[in-house]
Amino acid sequence: MSSTATRINKRKDSIGSPLHSVAKKYIVDQLNEEFYSSQVSLSLSAHMDTLSSFFDNATNVPRDVTDAFRAVQSLIKSAYKSPEQYVHERSLVIQGIPELPPSASSASRQMDVENKVMEILDALSVESRPCSVSRMGRPSEVRPPLTKVVLPSGSHYFMVLGKARRLRELP
């Protein structure tokens, strides 16, 4: 058997291998936990396009990793019109969270906002940490900017919406 035929047979055998399913699970977990929570200026579709072109042109990436990426990419494309829709369906916008003065460091202001969002989720008895918390707009002395919160799943999103009226009863 020639070396080319051996490589082709190895590729065919490796597509359904346990490594393929482990790589697929790893990539899906990473997408859920880290990829969507990273705060970058590029959109998610730009990241997917960049990764896609990388896998198209890379010669030294294992076939299982490429196949796992393609599987995840097709899942995202089939389930959502755009990758941003996946994040949009889990996003909340909260108004009225006070902000530290502009003289405070940006890291301490971010930590303060994240802690206040966690207090809100604790008050609603939602056992989940948000994937990302960010301010929308410029800081203002008149009123605090809106706060965007991306939750880990749609079920957490609906749980928060269902319990939101409890916030009116809190001091």
C-alpha cells in the first residue's frame, strides 16, 4: 500500500475517533465559556471567518481538530442566522447600576460593576455567573451608563427575566 493510500485511510479512520469527539466537546466548551466572554472589538463572525481561513490554509493542523472546528461551525451556522445572534439571545441590558467616579482606576470600576451585577443575580436567586459584563456608552455624572450582561445560556436569561419583578421589592 502506498504512503498516500495509508494517509487517506488514516484520515478516514480518524474522523469518528474518540479524539474527534473529545476535541469537539473541548471546542464547544471553550466557545461557551471563554470565546463568547472575551471582550474584543471584532465580531464573532469575524473570528469564525479568521479561524476558517486558518484551517483552510494550515497544513500541520491535525485532521481531527479541523473536523471538530467544522462541526462546531456548522452547529452555530445551522442554529443561528449569525453567530452574534447566539450572544444576543443571552444578553440583558440593566439600567441604573451606579458607577464609581472617573478618578477610580478602570479595573476597580469594572470589578465594582461586576460585583453589583452579581449582587443582582444573587437577589434573584440565579445560580450563574455572567459570561461578560460591560458598560455601554460614556461615563456621565448625570446618570450611569447602561450595563450589558451576557449570561451563559438562554435558560438563565429567561430565569432572570421571570424573576426581575422581585427587584422592585428590594431596598
